[in-house]
Amino acid sequence: MNTDTFVLVEVNNVWKLYGKFVANENISMNIEEGEIVALLGPNGAGKTTLVKQLYGELNPNKGEIRVLGSKPTDRGIKKHMGVVPQECEPYGDLTVWDNIYYMARIKGVDKERAKERTKELLEQLELSDKGKTLGRDLSGGLKRRLLISMALVNDPKLIILDEPTTGLDPQARREVWDILLKLKKEGKSILLTTHYLEEAERLANRIYFIYRKIIVEGTPNEVKDKFANWYEVIDYSTGNVYRVKGEDEVKRIIQQLNGKFEVRAPSLEDVYLEVIKSVQGVH
Ligand SMILES: Nc1ncnc2c1ncn2[C@@H]1O[C@H](COP(=O)(O)OP(=O)(O)O)[C@@H](O)[C@H]1O
Ligand SMILES: [Mg+2]
């Protein structure tokens, strides 16, 4: 990563408790300008709890969060952030156009600019032919697109999306991915939470695997290397599977096999399973 990158979000040793229950334990992470960062973890891992603190809806019990140098609860910082919370819905009784327009007005955009911005966003997110459709009549995928456009009304530097594709069909999921990659190309910084490995691998420059605390972090490849530094040699003649460390060991085993075999490198899914196994019993 080049040295003049700018750190947009800094999380230092954050703890969040609900009563005595520790939801986030000593979390440190950062988001640099222009990157997509994925908070990856299973249900209940503490992803929503953490992102709510990033957009100022919850306060840490301990530790510190800085967004563009300010506290997330500082009003001034909100105009640089666009948020799509988990389980958020557009207004069902408003049209797609009005949902975007009124969100812009709420965020303090003046009337003329709000109209322009609504038109721009409808085009950008390919919703122009849905302008008059009511929020409640949209498919799940279109609702998500509308919510993303509503998060963009103030042209934020940082976009936070809590499980942006959960519940979407594969086609709609890919459409959301394309939108996020396009936004990244435009220079936006994005934090998303997901429990889909494929999503983190496709989109993210860096992954933080969270399970109450950060278990492992790095690029998708680094995460794989750190948590699954093994190969599987599958001997098709006997059906035996050997899990071995290091390429030399792989070669040694292969030399002993005759007939058909396959060498399989770990997928991110294997990493996921290994991580879950390693932290079971944590709660
Ligand atoms: N308001 C709350 N009060 C008590 N416990 C909560 C509250 N919100 C979340 N939790 C618990 O904290 C843990 C983390 O939840 P959450 O941050 O929503 O995880 P995720 O988004 O990764 O699914 C879960 O065990 C959840 O039940
Ligand atoms: Mg959640």
C-alpha cells in the first residue's frame, strides 16, 4: 500500500458491552481512502455493534474511534458519511424519486440541488424508469439500490453498508457488487459487513474477520495464508485425504501416490470454518 494514503477511519482498542455481555472486545481497525474493507463474520459476531459505533449510533464503553479526525457523534462528520443500516427500508408510501429527494432535503441539500442530485442518482443506479414507483412496490434488489442511492445524496467520502446483500438473489447481489466497485473506482471508501465469504473476497481490499474480537486481518490472500497454510492431497485411488503443511511435504506425498490425485489449496470458506472452529467456546 502506498505511503501517502490517508486514513479515514481509525478504531483503537474499542470495547462494547451490553450489560455484562461483551459484543466487541478490544477492536482495532482502520479504513484508508479509496479502499473497500469487509468486516466478515457469522451472525452474532458483533459486526452491527461495531458499525453502529462508527456512524455514531452507539458509543464505545472503552477505546476510541476517529472518522476524518473527529468523533463519529460530531455533527459535522455526518455529511461525509453515507450509511445503509442493516434491515433498513425505504419509505413504502413515497415514490423512488421522493425517497431520494427528501433524503437529500433532510441532509440539508437545497431544493434545486436536491432535484439535480435525485436525477443524477437515479441515472447512476439505473433507477430512472422506477422514479414513480412506490417504495413498497420494489423488489428486494431495487430496494437495496434505492437505499444505496439515498446514502449517496450528500456525496459522502465514506459509505458504510451493513449486510448490503443479505436476502438478495444472486443476480441482485451481483448488481450491488457492481455498484460498490463503481463507487470505489470513483474514489469512495467503503466499509461493508457480510457473512458471505465470496462477497468479501470479490470486493474487499482488506478483510477483518470478526468474532467478538478481530480474529485475523489482511488482504483476502493474506487471511487465507494466515489461517489455512495447508494443502489437501486427495488420493482418488483410495479416497484418502491428506492435509499437509508446506509444498515440500505435498511433493513428498505425491511421489508416494500412484494413480489419480488432486492437490487442493484452501479456499476462503475453509478459512472461515477454521476460524469458527478455533473460536468455538469463546462465548
Ligand atoms: N441491544 C442489545 N442488547 C443486548 N445484546 C445485544 C444487543 N444488540 C446485539 N446484541 C448481542 O450482541 C451480539 C452481537 O450482535 P450484532 O452486533 O448484531 O452481531 P452481527 O451484526 O455480527 O450479527 C449478539 O450476541 C447479539 O445478540
Ligand atoms: Mg448485523
